[in-house]
Amino acid sequence: MDAKNRFETKVTFRLSRLEWLTALVISLVLAYRHLTDIRWPVFAGLFAGIDAIGYLPGAIAFRRSSDGRIGRGYYVAYNLMHSLVTATAIAAGWALLVKPEWALLALPIHLMGDRALFGNSLKPFGISFEPEKHPAYTEFERHYRTAPTGARRDLAEGADAVRA
């Protein structure tokens, strides 16, 4: 994936998930090492708050919708609450206004868990709120699988130029 080709193959997606899994494991090890230092009500509130605000309202609206369409606000809420930028702002604000504490690990544990274990990241407006393969992506995958790779394409174009 790059700035001009914003998609992932199965392999690159698995590699991304492996990176997120690494961050999840680091966060879990830190939490384990500081089990007695974690204020568990704070941890639970931070962990659950992400989905209580960012996922559950959209999931309920999606299930109630007859055609699967829901308002963009649900996507915005999901993306806002599942953003590493938002999590960093919440952690920084908490550390400044309350105190730095190990319970803040709930944020990366939740977000890295979503990404590494479930493969969920931010949601574009044009896809179903709940995971469902978009027909255009299915078609793209079919074309991508049968297209020559960059190197093979270059060789074919070079051969065509020599023949011409």
C-alpha cells in the first residue's frame, strides 16, 4: 500500500495486523506487570467507553435499518473513538488533569485488540457499518489477482516496444 494505492492485499493486511499485535502484546505485558497498580474501574471505563460511544450506537442503528444505511455521524463517532489520535489526547488530558496511571493502558489495549484480533480499523463512509465486503472491492480483488505484477508488466511493455 502506498499513497497512490490505498488498499491492502491479504499479505500486507496480515503484516499490519502483526504490527498491531506487537503493540497489543507490549501493552498487555505492561498491564500484567502493573496489575496491582491499575485502578480497575478507570481501566474498565476507558476500555468500554470507546465502544459505548463509538460502536454501539452505530451497531444498533445498523441493525434497526431496513437497508443497512445509517447516518454519517455514526461513522464519525466510531472513527473518533477508535482513533489513536483521540486515545493519545484522552491519555494526555487524563495524565495532566487527573494523574498519569497504568489504567490508561486500556486505550491501546482496546484499539490494538480491535486492529490485531478483529482486523477492524477506521470506517470509510462508503462501506457497511458492520463488516461486509463491498461489491466494488470484490471486483477489484478479482482484477488484481489476474493482473501482471509490476515487474511482469514492465517486461511485457518492453517486449511490446521491441516488437514495434
